[in-house]
Amino acid sequence: MLVFQNLPVPATDRIYRLWAIVGDEKTPCSQFGTNEQGSVFDEFAIAHSACQELDSTFAVTLEPLPAPPQPVGPAVLLERS
């Protein structure tokens, strides 16, 4: 379960996307919007390889729709392990 709060509500032509990043490989895990308060309460599948690596990063980006296969939008959250 992941919880995000205080995210700006995306425009109708944008979506948030969660990425698992290991080395140079960026794997999309999920895409999501927010509620009117900018919160997200949801379960997301995380790439197995990202959970095993000591040097992994999780990122949330704001992407155009339809969501591209690799991130092109700005990162709004980053978490390194």
C-alpha cells in the first residue's frame, strides 16, 4: 500500500506514473490520478528487481496521456534505497 498526499491534481490530459528504476532501466509500475485533495491511497505492483537491488529508485512523474513507455514528464517525487 502506498499513500501520496498533497500532490497537485493533474490536468485532464496528464497522469501520474510510478516508476521503479534500477541502473538505467525504468519500469512503469502504475499510473494514477488523485482525489480532489491531492491524495492517493492505492496498492501498486512493484517490479521484483527493484525490491532486490540496494541501488534502486522509485519515482513519480507527471506524464501526458496516453502515458509513454519511458518517463518524459517532470519527476514530482523520488525515493532512493
